[in-house]
Amino acid sequence: MYAVSCLSLTPVKGMRLHHPDDIVLGPSGVADDRRLYVVDERGRLCGGARLGRLVQVRPSYDDEAGWLALDLPDGRQVEGTVALGEAVTTRFYLGRRVTGRLVEGPWNAALSDFAGKPVRLVRTGQPGQGTDVHPVTLLGQASVAELARHAGCDEPLDARRFRMLVTFAGGSAYDEEAWDGQRVRLGDAVVRVRGPVPRCAVTTRSPDTGRKDFDALQAIAAARGLGPDGGVDFGVYAEVVEPGRVRVGDPLELLGP
């Protein structure tokens, strides 16, 4: 009935997504997903909502080798071995404090030039800390299609703008909203759904340019209303119950509580 249709992750929070054919889910999610993030000169988190142009930068990262490359939209590639500097603490979503270390190297000057203001890269202290609440997010293609229909879109809505780890095909619109507390098998892994994902302004931006091109927040609120906490919810969070490999095309199976 359901099957994994797309996997999306990025080693640097807010930058262009990668779409691998398979991932390995560990207890804290995908080890290199959001392993690094960007802060401004005051140490504040710079994600896609604040600095939408970041999606134009394609990152490649090997944590074991300590190697990072950033492909900039002007054709430049900045790469090298990561050296870690001083420890910093950054406030994430809902005030959660994430401790990491500043990344030393040529990437900061290149990113600052691209952003038009001073920014720095930070590596999280532990894998999995760069996600907002839970390490896995799920969204049905049927939900995206229904949102586009309700909003009167002339073309299909690109699900990449929602930056979900797992997008799945099959079923009906908003099926995932009824799975709270349920275990879900994804390939060799099992996750437990842990409530809705509150959405932010990053969903209003093109996944290719970072420019605002569709008021997704207004569209979701119009189609679904506000969530129980007064937020705009779309898709669901999940935590990893049984680690394992997940592949595009793997069945998604509901296992019950």
C-alpha cells in the first residue's frame, strides 16, 4: 500500500538536499544528516528560513575522513580537511541548545562572500543533534498532491520544499497524521511516529533557488487549519526503534503500537 519514494538529507543544515538510493538509520537517525550548520556573526543559527540562498550550495561531507566540499552556484568548489576550533553553543528550534565546535578552513570566507554577511560553519558535538526534534520525518506524496490541489496550483508541488527525510507513495492524503504512536517499518528499520511537524518559512522557498515562490504556510492553514498548539503542521516526526537500512522502493508497513 505504501512505499518509500524519496530519501532526502543534507550534511549541512539548510543547504541543498541529497537524494541517495538508500540510507542507514541508527539510533540518532542518519549519522551525517545535518552534521554541520551555519551561524551568523552573533552565533545565531542561519537555516533556510533566515538565509534561503543556502539551498544553492551543494555540500559533500565524509565525517570519518574529516573532509568537506561545498559546490557554490558560481561554479567554485571549496574543499579540504576539517579542522575544529573553539566550542560554541547554539540555540535551535524550541530553544534547544546544541553544543558544537567551529569549523576552521576556507569554507567560512566563501560562504560569507556568498551570503553577503559574515557566517561560520559549526560541526555538532554528536551525530543527530542537527535535526529539529526527532531524527526521522515522514510525508506522503498524496498529502503534497492534495495540498497543491486545494491551493489551486497549476503545476505539481515539489515535495523537496518540505525537506523531509522520507517521502512515501501510496494511500490517501494525510494518512500519516493518524499514525501518532504507531510503529512503522521502513525497509530493515522500524520507527515510531511522534506527532506532527510544525512548519516554518523555509517551506515557502524554492528548493532550487531559496527564493519565496509559494506561500506554503497559508496553503496548509487553509487546507488543514491550525494544529492543536496553534502551529501550521505538515508531515510527521518519528524516532528510531530498530536501526536498519532503508532503500527507495522499500515497503512502508504499519505495525501497530
